[in-house]
Amino acid sequence: MAKDPRRVRREPVHSELAARVVDCCRALARFSEEPESTTRTFLSEPMRDVHATLTSWMTRAGMSTRVDGAGNLRGVYAAADPGPAESTRSVPTLLIGSHLDTVPRAGAFDGVLGVVIGIALVEALHGARLTYAIEVVGFSEEEGVRFGVPFIGSRAVAGTLDDDLLERRDAHGRCVAGAISAFGLNPADIPAARAQGPFLGYLEFHIEQGPVLDGLGVPLGIVEAIAGQTRADVVFTGGAGHAGTTPMSHRRDALAAAAEWIAIVEHEAQQRPGLVATVGHVSVEPGAANVIPGRCWATLDVRHADDEARKAAATRLAGAAHEIGSRRAVDVTWTSRLDQPAVAMHAAQIAVLQRAVLRAGVPVCRLVSGAGHDAMIMAPLMPTAMLFLRSPGGLSHHPDEAVREDDVAAALLAGLHVLDELGTVRLWS
Ligand SMILES: [Zn+2]
């Protein structure tokens, strides 16, 4: 065992540990609200089994555990005794985490993998204590499925959970506070869920959930930023009429106007590097085969790592909608639903991660996350970084979602190099 607590032992990470990480995720996927698939929403009954399984592994790895007032599973691996000269200084903590809830009919790795890798990293220390504590957090809620609001778990840890949110109700009429009580926890304990500094930072391992790394043949990706999002509802109002008797020159077809605009949305995103734009839902009124569409509702989702680029794209798309409307005598209303800024990952943390990835023998690939993650909630509170693991086939939110054992082994090795560097270099205080 390493005598010097500042150094993490550098033995190779055995593929056996990576295999156990994958097996553990697959075993946890069986804890589900549905018999044939994996569905596990905020503090649903199967979450108890997930907590029990992970708690026993955390305990074996030398961690003390608790479930906080927001239902997050927390495991703390204490630092080395700082000794009398340092005893008055508080010891910093590195948080490693991700979420334990899932979307309906989910795969086995989204979220859970990041928690299990955190525990495996602690186990790989073989009891050696570091100059800092490690807290592994399994967030109770990230997907927003049960209450329509995401990040309940990480917002509680960051201390940014609004009281209003506790009143939100699920499909059965139960509020967030009620769900917490029903799980045997006390909503009054939520303020105590807030992480207490000083922090070394927050590190999240997560599957990419997209095809980029797989396409490049690279196992790991360093996240530079989490893209900002614009969402809007766009309503085209023309005039309904008889599909047989109304000449084309007399029509004010709301759906045809929307269709012209949707093609522009796609084209705009194709022309601008880093931009993605989606019309994910349309509905048409009156919606009959023999009636000209009188009204069409469309949603718009625009994402980019650069907020100015995102806002400029949204402005151009709004202009295009109005131009099409005035040309076709169709009224257009534009209602903004979300304007969420991009969240940059911490530059010094990215540098640590980059060195760790290189030391693990993996080429460096940096990318932007188009999806939201707990890391964007933690980033304002502490230096935050994310490491993506390749998603075979780019598949996620699907039962066939997978991860390669070799990639998990590479992530574990990179993670140990991060722990090593953080123990010897004081990058932030
Ligand atoms: Zn996730």
C-alpha cells in the first residue's frame, strides 16, 4: 500500500474491475418500475434496491454512506489524517457523481455508470487515503420524468432547489415533498443536502449518448461545454377551407407555411458548425384529410455551445417564420419557452482531465455536450469537468444502450490519474 497519502497508487487498472462496473450497471437495470424494461423515476420503489446495492459496495470500499433529504445517495471516503499542524484547516472534497434515475424503457448505463465508476475508483485506491476527501454522489433525479422538472437531486446538492418545486405534482397527484416523505425521508432535511466546501471540484463520467466518439473510434471524450438551449412555440394561423373547392391561389395553408419554415430550420443548422436545431412536434387543426390546415403549432429547439451563435440563429429563424407568414398571409406568433445559457467546463479541470487521458494512453478528443447533465448544475458551485465514454452506435435512452468494457477500463485509469494529480498539485483553493 502507498505510504505517502499524497500519491495515488499507480498499479494498472485491471480489466476485472471494469467488468464488474459493467456487470453492476446491468444488475441495477433490473431494478425497475416495469417488469420487462428499465424505468426508474425519482424515489420510486426500485430506487431502494439501487441504494442498497451501491451502499454495500461503497461500504466495502471504505466509504461512509447516507441518503440525503432529496434522496441522493452519498458516500464519503475520508481524507488522510492531516496531522496536528494542519488540523485547523478544513480538508477539501472532490465530488464524483451522476444520476440514478432513468427515462422510461431506458438502457443500463445513462447516469448509473458515472456513479459506479466513482465507487470503483475509490475501491481501486485499496484503502490508501489522499490529501482530500472523495464524495461519490448518486443523484436521485436528473431526467425530469416524474415531475416534469429535471435536476432535483443535483439542485439540492448545489443548494439551488426552489421551494416552489416541492409543490409540483406527478401524474398521481403526489408532490415532490410527498414523494420524499413516502420514501421515508424528510423534506426538511433538503437544506442539509447542500454540499459543504471547500471543494476540489466535481467530476462526472457519463456515456456520450451520441455517435461522435464512436465515429472517430476514440474511447473517451473531454467535455468543453454543455450547450445552451433556446426553445420556442411557433404558431402559424391561416384559414381552414374545403380541400376540393378552394383554388391554390386562394389558400392560406398554415401547415404549408410551417413546412416551408421547418425546411429552413434544418438548413440553417446544417450551414452553421456546432448548431443543432429541431422541430420535434407539430400539431395541425382541424386535422382532416379534406380540410386545408387552418392552424399549425410547432416547437423549436436550438442548441449551441456559444450563446451568441445560438441567439443569432433563433433570431434568424424567427425572422424567417415572419417572412414566410407575411408572404403567405398567415399570422405567426412566436413564444419563447426557454433561454438557457451554455455552461463551460472549468479550464483547469479540463487540463487535468486532458493530461489524465493522455497518461491513460488515450488520444484526446474534446467535444460539446448537446444534452444537459448534472455537471451544469454543479458548475456554478465548484470547478467542474466531464468525461464522456463512447456510446456504441451512438445509442442511448434505449434498451440496447451499451458501453465497452475496454472503454470503462480506460476511464478508470484516466480517473486514477486525475486523483493522483489532484493529490499533488493544488490548482484551486
Ligand atoms: Zn444522463
